Amino acid sequence: MSSAGSPVSLLLYVDDEPALLEIGKIYLEMGTEFVVDTACSAPEALALLESKSYDAIISDYQMPGMNGIELLKRVRSVGKQIPFIIFTGKGREEVIIEALNNGADFYLQKGGNPKALYTELVHFTRQSIQMRQMQLTFDEQQQRIHDLQNATDMIQSVGPDGHFFYVNKRWLEILGYQEEDIFAITLFDIIHEESLDHCMELFKRVMAGETVGTIEAIFRRSDGAKVYVEGIVNCKLVDGKPQYTRGLFKDITGRRVTEYELRNKNQELNKANEELIATHNDLRASEEKFRALVDNSLDGILIIDFSGKLLFVNKAAGTLVDVVDYHGVIGSGNVMEYIAPESQEDVLMDFRQVAAGNDSYPANYTLITALKREIWVESVVRRIRFGDSDAILISIRDITERKKAEDAIRQVNKKLNLLTGITRHDINNQLLILNGYVDLLESKLSDQLYERYFLGITKASDQITAMIGFTKEYEMIGVQAPVWLNQRDLITNAGEGAALGTIRLQNDLPEEIEVFADPLITKVFFNLIDNAIRHGGGLTRIRFSLKEGDDGVFIVCEDDGAGIPIEDKEIIFNRGYGRNTGYGLALSREILDITGITIKETGVFGRGARFEIQVPKGHLRSTPMTN
């Protein structure tokens, strides 16, 4: 709130949602501090800027034709230093970085309580105007320099001729240069020859003002070693002319080296396994060759009896679990001593599979070493003949670093917004509209606009109902790692949660069948049951069964209802189709696709619906039942 006699600030508020412009203008003008002009598009805003002088601009990010950052670039390209606030529902990190890099003063994400939100917007607007008038103090400039210098990522700024304007400490540390060195080298001196052509082409595009997305490249240290990097780069333009680039990079060398080593280890393991399998019927005669091969293998190799007793251990296996005298545990140790509690049941299950004559697919377990280190290993288990008895051959490799990388990626995925930008943008806008109207109605129930606001609430609420039903489910897809799940139990549980009434759910899946899938597959089965109940048209039975065909194994869901017309068999999987939310089958297909499982409708119209879920090879197993 401005004090008496304070000048009124003229604001320009830009958003493609008319209802948000109306609400925003009401909140911003509640005091005497601001007068607000509105524009429904970036071009309309540019036209207003030619005829009026504004103290600040508030703009949405995602708008048709020209988005908020493109508008910001146009404003800055003509030398206008008007305070600029990005006010949007799109909260991705790269959008925030791009906004601030292009001269935005603040970034505020829509959502939540409208009073609190617009109070914060008023505060940011007031502060940006004051800061522009006062400019940054010396201490603030020093703090920015300190933050850049001590960032954990590599930061660089490069001129059009390739010479460096600025690099931070992390950049110097990773590439092995001293600060005085950077004035004698160019960008192209630190790019490895394997990436040079690619990077030169990208540099030209960035200098032309183009957004090139995430960049992967190979830098060269001062000692010639390769440094693999990943990052983003943009260019500062003035009057359409490039001034300098700003780049932010992460060192991903460790990840690349791990991937390379894993590929090599996998090739060596496959080669070793092929030789072992080819010679396992005559191990005694080829013992010398076997020991030379196995003892020098980079992967751990164990032979155990069916109780877990260690019959053979190679050097790599001993090293992996921190046992120096690995020969000493042969005959006296048991493999289960090194299996972490959370993995023991899975290991025993795989042993039972092998004992029953089934091949074991590569599986991941947690081990506890002799030094109490917790590590992840990938294991392949086979039944072999060892001496005069049957035994189990186990090949293991350390995948701890890969697991850490996967966990890091999974954590990032949890934070990423899996929705498209337009969906998230629309949901945030509609939520803000709804909350804004509710707040205004609470304070103006006696106003003539009561009926108008109420209609606005109803309209926004109808749109949100469909959107939220999709977003709540979609954002969880792929967050959890795929696991083995008993399909019969999942279908039984899904049926218990559905309103079956007199409809009979016939679960003919074998009790021991497990599928490797996203844990959200339970929602797929519930959706199939619920859709049959809602749209089946007088059905009496829903049946799940297993079918083996030339193309693989199928889980089949069929009913005796009306069925699905031939022209609708594919479009039922489109988002937005149907009489309910229209998202169920679209979500189901996305959930199954995480592990390569497909779904299609193959029923005959008039005889009932039939959905066939095809499970890829290696993703379905039969687990022996225990008493």
C-alpha cells in the first residue's frame, strides 16, 4: 500500500486467460499503489508498450504465438529495462533459469490461496520497481559474484569470437586451468576433437539466438583428459546482435565411465557364460581351463549347493564382498551370510526357480560385505553339474554406481512434471480462477455480480474435474521401479474395490503367475473392471485368463456385455475419449508401456469387450507355491 502523496505505478498485466486478467486487476488495484492495464497476448502488450510508459510488466509464460520469455526478450532487445515478472503455472527449472537469464526480475508460480498469492505478487512488483529505481547495491553485486564463483556446476560466458569473458571456480577445478589461463585460450581450445564439429554448429545457432535445448559434449582438460559434460547455453542479444553466451554445465564423466565399464563387463560376462555353458558337462576334464578363466574373470563367480553352501568362489567374488581369503570360505561359508535381509526372500525365490529347472533372468540384489558395506549386484543364476552333484552357478557384478545413478534419476523423475506444458498451465489457471471467484464471492455476496461469479466458478470447476482426474494418476507413472507382482492377487484386489453388484468376476489366472511391471498396473486391472461395469450394457460376467500364442503370452480381460464398435477400438485409448473422465485407458496404456507391455481391444461388437495385454519375453514367470 503506498503512502499518501506517493506516485501511482502503472502496470501492464499480460495473460491469455481473460478471467485471470480480471481477477489479477481486481487484486492489484485493491490499494492505491497500482493502476493496471491488461493485454490478452504478447503482440497486444508490445503495441501498448509503444504508446505508453509502464513501471512494471507482469506476464504469463505459456501463451499462443509468443510466450512470456519471448516477450521479455523483445522488451530487452529494444533497450527497455522495465521490471519484468514472470507469473505462471509452469514451474520447470529450465523455464526459471531461462527467464532469469533473459533479464526477468522475479519469477512467481501460480497456485494456492489467491489472497496470499496476490499479496506476494504485489510485494514482488513493488520490490522490482524499487530495485530498478535504486539499482543493485555493491553488496548485492558481490553476493551474485560469490554465488556464481561457488556454484557446484561449471559456469562460463563466451564472446562471439570464442574468447572467455568469465568462468567460475568449479570450471577451473574440473578442467585444470588457472584463472590467468582463460585469457589466452578460446572455447574451441577446450572442446575435445570428438565434439568439435558438433559444438561449433551449436555455437553458431546459439549466437543466432536459437534455443538448442540440453547439450552433451566432451571438453578437454589442460592435461588432455576427456571431461564429459551436459548443460544448457543461451545468448545475450542487444538490438538483435550477440553479445555473449551464458552456459551452465554438469560434469557427467563418472556416469559415462560407469556406462562404458558396464558394457565391457557385460560383454566379458556373456563370453565367460558361453564358454562355461559349453563345457559344463565335462567340468572335471577341463578344470584347469575353467579355473584360469574364472579366476581371472572381472565378475564374481560362485558355485553353491541347493542349501547355499559355497563350493567355489573366484577372486573377483571375494574382492566384491571384502573377503581376502576367499579360498577359506569354500566348504564352510554360506552365500546367504552376505545377502541383505531385504533381498533374502528374492534370492531364495530365484534358487527355487533354478532348482525347479527354470532359467533365472538377471536380477538385482543388495549384499552386505564382510566390512559391512552395502552394495548392489546384478546376478545371473544357472543350474549346472559340479562334480557328481547338481549345483547352482552364480555370476555377479557390482552395479552400485549404476544403482546410485538410477536412484538419482528416479529422484529427479519424481520432481519432474510429467504432464505436457499446456495441461499443467491450464490446471493452474483454472484453480486460480476458481479460488479467486470463491474469495470474491465471500466478500461481495450482496453485490450484483454474485450470479456472474457463481457461473464462473461452475465453469472453471467443470474443467478442473476432468483435468485433475488425469494429473493425479499420470504424475505417478514411472516414479517407482518395476517389480514382480502376482497377477491373480492384483485382479482379486481390484475386484474388491469395484462396484460389481450382481456381476461375477471370474479370475482364471494361475496362482503362481507373476509379471514384471510398474506397481501401478493394479490401476489397469481396476480400470478394465470399472469400464466394463460402467459401459458394458447389462453384462453378467467379467473374466481374466492367460493365453499363449505365437506372439507371446497374453493376459485377457473379457466380458459378455455390448462390446466396442470396430471404429472405436483404437480411439478408446486416446486421452479425453469417453463418457466418464476419458483418461482411464490412456493412463492404462502409459502404465503398461513403462515395461514394454502392450494392450489392445480385440472383441466382437455385440458379443462383449475383450482386452489382450501382451507381456514381453522375460517379464512373466511362474513362481513355485510354498506351503
